Amino acid sequence: MNRMIINILLVFIFTAFSINAQDVDNVSKRGTTAAQFLKVSQGARATAMGSAFVAVSDDASSMFWNVAGIARQKNNSVVFDHTQWIADLGYNFIAGSFNLGDFGTIGMSFTGSNYGEMKVTTIDEPNGTGAVFGVNDASFSLAWAINLTQEFSIGLSPKVISQSIWNTSGTSFAMDMGILYDTPLDGLTIGMSITNLGTKLQLTGTSNVVLIDQDSETTGNNDRIPGEYSTGAWSLPLTYVLGLSYSVVNTGMHKFIVDVDARHPNDNYESVNVGGEYVFNDVIALRGGYKSLFLDDSQESFALGAGFKQKILGNVAFYIDYAYQDFGILASVHKISVGIEF
């Protein structure tokens, strides 16, 4: 078992070095990856903690942050999350995890958005041609996680990512991986996650079809030969995160935990997220954090939130969480999550 754990850690370290190798020139690669919706934080609890959650993950939203976290749940759970994003955009996230005992925990999640209908405009008709088009983003994932020992958990989550605009669409396949390790130092946990490790995404479809005149200086030839624009294939927003969490207080009445996450994405510079959560009597939670420390020109900053949890029958509990995140000149983001544990 110890040899297996060492091999798993080596895989994570090797992958992390591979991500680092992409940025040896220290040049920002902002705007060079597809499916940017995959970077929108899911789960109001984690968002309110400044998105510092990789080493805390222990609920259904862990499928977004660190899939190994679903193995830490003793019960089954389902969570639904809605994000009121910038420019009146909305994102919905639903995740469920089911404990299989000695066989680990399985889960599934779906993230989707719909930007609404927009007018088709041309140079000749800037106010619209009368036609409309839509834009959609979606991601569906399955997951499996297991506690290899009392201290060490691992999780894997394959997923399908889809984007479409008008009559073009693209699909990509990816894998998320995560581990959690409770260190010998009481209350200190290490978490590592790799998200969106997968194939490139390319948009294709009838919207790329054009009519070409191969020789505009000659008359009488076929000036309407069907052709197609070739769009580029873009990498997914691959991210490696190393997190540390520490349980400062853990009594029957009071719990206070802090988390620090160091993030290394393939489309930006490194940054650090920090956050904390105080829980009173396992009912009321207060949270706060700061996102994107040390990242120049970032509009993301502090986040705040609260949560309420109520047991209904026996082990059945209902909870609701709210998060507010400041985005500087881009206004703010509001997020609400509701869930049930059973």
C-alpha cells in the first residue's frame, strides 16, 4: 500500500513538472485556452473561502475542486449551485456523490450555461438580419474516489466538455485527479489536484462554410465554390493546485479551519488563494477569503459568505450557502448553493 501511495505521488509530481515546463519562458498565456467556463468557481462554500478549498474538500462540490474529497464523505449528498456571473450571465452546477463503503465513493456532476439568444448582424444590417443564434457551454463528469488508508484519499474524474456557437461546436475529453493526505501533524492536511488534463477543443460546423471565387479576375467561371474556414484547436485550462489546510479549532461547538492554495495554470501566472471557515454548532457557518494573491492586474479579490445547515430526520440534513465575490471594475458575483446529505 505504501508503494502504491508513493507511485501516485510521483504521478502528481511528474504532471506538475510537465505543466511548469510549458511556462519556462515566463510569458503569460492569457487567452490561449478554450472552455474558460471551466474556471468559474462552483459551490458557494468554496467560493466564499476565496476559492481556497483543495485541501478542505469534503462535500459534493469537491468534484470541481479536488475529486478525492468525495471519499471523505460518510453520507450521500447532492448539491445544486447557481452563479450570477458578470454581464448577466448565469452558470448552473449540479453534483451528487454516493458512498459505496469499502468500494469507495462514486459521483457525477454537470456544469452548464446558456448565454441566451443574440441577433445575427452583418456589415449591411448592423441592427440584425432577423435571425438569432445561441452560445452554450457544458461539462459532464463521472467520478470515483477511495480512502486507501485512514489518512490518504485519491480520486479520478473523466469528463466531456462541449462548446457551441451558432452552427459550430466542439467537444473535448479530459481527466481530473486529486489526492488528500492527513499529515502526522494533527489538523494539517495536504491536498493536490490536477484539473482539465485532456484533448484540445476545436469548433467545426456549417457556420465555417463560405463560397469562394478562386479567380475573381475571370468571368464565366464558378464563383460560388464551397469552402470552409479552418479554426484552430485550443488546449483546455489545465491547472495544478497544491493546498494546505489546518484545523485551528475543532470542538463539538466550534470549528475553525484555514486553507492556502498555490495555483499553477497553463494560461496565466501562478497565484495564491487563502480562506477560512468558522462553523458554530454544525449549523451556522461564516466564511471569508482572498483570491489571486500575487497575480498582477487580476480583478478578483476578496470573497465573503455564510451558510446554514439543518438536520431534518436522523442523518438527513439540508443546507444553503451564499457567497459574494468582488471583481473590481467588473462589479461582483453572487452565488447560492443548496444541498442535501442523506
